[in-house]
Amino acid sequence: MAESRALVETQNLTKRYIMGEKGQIVINALQDITLKIDRGEFTSIMGPSGSGKTTLLNILSGLDKPSEGRVWLVGTEMTNLTQAEKSRIRQKHCGFIFQVYNLIPVMSAIENVELPLVFQKVPEEERKRRAAEVLKRVGLEKRMNHRPTELSGGEQQRVAIARALVVNPEIIFADEVTGNLDTKTGLEIIDLLYSLNQEQNVTVIFATHDPKVQDKSARTIYLRDGKIVADEMRK
């Protein structure tokens, strides 16, 4: 596996939840998922609600662990790592964007974007420079000192994208990021992520219901009842 060129890889991945007081209810969220996602891909994971999209995204990124099977992220097997070890890998290689923006209300846009660099102990001057650069890249150079409540939904999502980009990630995990946005703003966010993919070779993995994301995707993986039912490359 060490020689694999895949940036993300799974082998016989299964995730089940045990419910009920006596553990008598078993829910198979994912069943026997084997896949590879190469560097530079723009991939959509699609399927109805409850199909396992977010669960798969969380396991691929190391935010959750499988019940069975193996997961590799940027060449490292994640399956048996400690939470601290997984966190270090995510901080170094990954950016995350969610439907809920998760911005800190009392902080300005630039302060929110700086946060991952604070955790990485990057010096203040460099933090501010890098945060300002990515905010400019996402079109918010004039809104850097505004707090989240002073920004539109689309602007808040752009701040969240800038926060993901400030660590120079090799891969971005995006979970339903257009779900709270109107159609026009959603398209702008999709186009922004697509541009990053095309111009900087950032790998993007989208869990989404949105067919507009699929239109930009080089690859679409369809889930139903926790299983891959189709895996299509755009011609």
C-alpha cells in the first residue's frame, strides 16, 4: 500500500452502529467500501439522505473510525492511530468545510481564518499575512475585519473556505457546503472550489445532494444504503 499513488484509499470499509439498551439493533451505515481517490481529483459522493455520505467523508478524513476495514490518508494508514496522531495528519494535509460555517462570532473574518495557524504555532506576522492572502483569494479582501454577523451566508462560507485553505491543504473535505445557500451563491462557491482544484491541484471530495456539484465533478460516487452502487468518471 505504501507505493499506492492514491491520496485517499479504503479497503473493505464497514461502519455499523449498535442501538438499543441491549445492543439488539444493528445499523450498517457503510458496507464493504473499497475505493481509491487520486491526487487532484474533484470527486462527488452522492446519494439520498441516510445513504452514508457524511459517514464516509468522516472516516476518509479520520474524524471517525470504521468498525472494520482499513483507511489510508496521504499514504498513512489511519485505522489504528491515536486521536492525537490523526489530528496531526489532518492539520498538516487537510482542510474541512461544512454546511454549518463554525465561525467564532466574536472574531473577525481574518481572526477566524488565522485559527488553524494558531494551533500550528505559526508566528503572528506570518499568520496574518497568510490569512489576508487567502481571504483576498476568495474575494473578501474588503471584509477581513467584519465579524460573522456582519457577513452574508455566502461570505461566511467563503471565510470557512479561506480557513480551510490557509494551511495549504493537499485535500479538502466538503460536507454539503451549498446546503444553506441560495442557488447563485452556491454556484459561486462550487466554482471557487473547482478553480482551486484546477489551478492548484487541490483534491476536493464533496459529500452532497447538489447536482450542480456533480456538473463540475470529474468523478461521482453514488451511495445507497451504505454501499457504492455506481462510480462514474465524467467523459
